[in-house]
Amino acid sequence: MSMTQQAEPAVTRPPAPGPRATDGRTSERPLVLRLLARPEVGVFLGAVAVFVFFLIAAPAVRQGGSMATVLYQSSTIGIMALPVALLMIGGEFDLSSGVAVVSSALTASMLSYQLSMNIWVGVVVALVVSLAIGAFNGWMVVRTGLPSFLVTLGTFLILQGVNLAVTKMVTGNVATDDISNMDGFDQARALFASSFDIGGVQVKITVFYWLVFAALATWILLRTKYGNWIFAVGGNKDSARAVGVPVKFTKITLFMGVGLGAWFVGMHQLFSFNTVQSGEGVGQELIYIAAAVIGGCLLTGGYGSAIGPVFGAFMFGMVNQGIVYAGWNPDWFKAFLGVMLLGAVLINLWVSRTATRR
């Protein structure tokens, strides 16, 4: 052996791989728990249970016309519950949403009728007013730092008083005048309050809009940068601001989204009934918020979906009409509503703990 020949270094083979050690954080949770952590799963199961219950308790629900009525009731709640849900995911509330619907309808009706203008002028002005109300709420919240509960409670009282006082001052009555003979009414009614035939059953166009808006809201939340901003500002606005999220812009536009929903529902009510009662809308804001909460939106913000409030609104419509079809006292509706809301809050609490459990 040559003296210059060097010994080859010993090669140490790595140990055979054994079972992966887990500390509980990297272990995958069962499929059932992962599904239950979705905000819309609980309310979906609840909606199915309510639907089956009334199919048995109220045979009239099985008719096509009855189900069309249920869907119509659900859609008028669901259209507003969607922007309210997005706002709640963003960490805020809007207690003025119910009376804002009436404010929008009153604006369009009185402006067009009293000034003898085409109804579309009133529709456009009502849109501007509704967006302005939402922008004001959002600006006040981000500018003053006051809780949105207090800011929108003040807006609620202002709008409630203005709706009644201005209507009586302009029309001499608590309701607006009939606008069915005005220019543009037929076209506006076709857009906001028409019906279409499905299998011999007349279905209100609001059902179609409800589903389209739900799909749009879902796309915004899950597929756009703005959706990420909504979850971020609802989870922790200071952390969101630190990573470049435009917190003020996001919150103001979310309030304006509620204004947009109020305008649309207000136009539907106006062109469905040709007139508007100035005292309506009080209490509806609680229905919208409850539908969002039942749909899985947490009161603390940062968690929820757009699909959940769809099922939440369906449960409202199903219970509201199901009680009537079953021949029960409709006064029980509020009791059912309270039970559903309390149950949803408890379920959401359990879901949030399950979703964050490591």
C-alpha cells in the first residue's frame, strides 16, 4: 500500500425513518371537525331540520305556491342580510339598516311624485342618498373611534324621525302617494318587483337576485383582495393596518354596501306596493343581524361567510310562513326567532373554539 494513499472516511448512513413525531399542532383533525368548523355547516343542518319539520307539521308547505312564498319571504330578508353579514365579518354593526330601507323608498317616491318627474330620477337620487347614509355611518365610526353600535343607533333614530316628519310635511299623511301611473313605473317594477313562471308557479324576481348577490358576496370574500381585507379588519384592525390593509376604506365601503342593499330592498317594496308607510322598517335591522348571526357570523368579527346568511334567511322565511301554514298562532314567531338566535350563538361559540383548537 502506498504511503500517500489515504484511508477513505467512514460513511455514516442516516437512521431509518421512523414514525413522525407530532405535537398536536401538525396533526390533521378529523373530517367531521373540519366540516363543522365551516361557518355555514351548522346553519345548513338547522335549515334542513326546520324544513323537514314544517314539511311534516304543515302539509301546505309541500305545494309549489307555498314554497314560492317561503322563498320570497326569505329573499327580502336575505338580500339585506348579505351586506350586513359582510359588515359583521368586518367587525361592525349597522342598526339603521331597517329604517334605511324605508328612507330609500320614501326618497324615490316623494321626489318623483311631488316634482312630477320620471320615476327613474327618484330611483337614482334614492341610490345616492342610501350610499351617503352608509358613507356617513362608516366615516363617523372610523373618524371618531366610537362603537358602530352607538353611531348607527343615532342614525337609526334620526332616520326614523325624518321619515315620519318629512312624509307628513310633504304629503300630509303618514304614507306616500300612489306612483303607479307615473312615467317609468312599469320599467322599474319589471326590474325590482316582477315575477317569473317556473313550472306554473309564480316566483318573485327577488329570489333570483338573492341567489346572485349571495354568489357575488361569496366570490368577493373568497377570491378577491378586498375579501381578505374584510377578514383582516374584522380580526384585528391594528394588525391589518400594520400590514398595509386600508382599514378606513374597507370599513366605509362595507357600510356603503349596507346602504346599497337598503336601496335595492327599498325599491322592491316601493314598486311592489306603489306606496310606502313612513313608520315601517323599525325592528327589521334586528332580523337582518339575527340572520347573519344564525348564518355563522361571529359577533366579534373576523369570521363568517356569505352562504351562511342565505340559510339563516331561509330559516326565517320557513318559520314565518310555516307557522301560518300549520295554523298556529303567528305570535309564536318571535319565540321561535329567539330560540333560533340563542341556539345559533351557542353553536357559533362552540364552532369558534373548535376552529381555533390546536
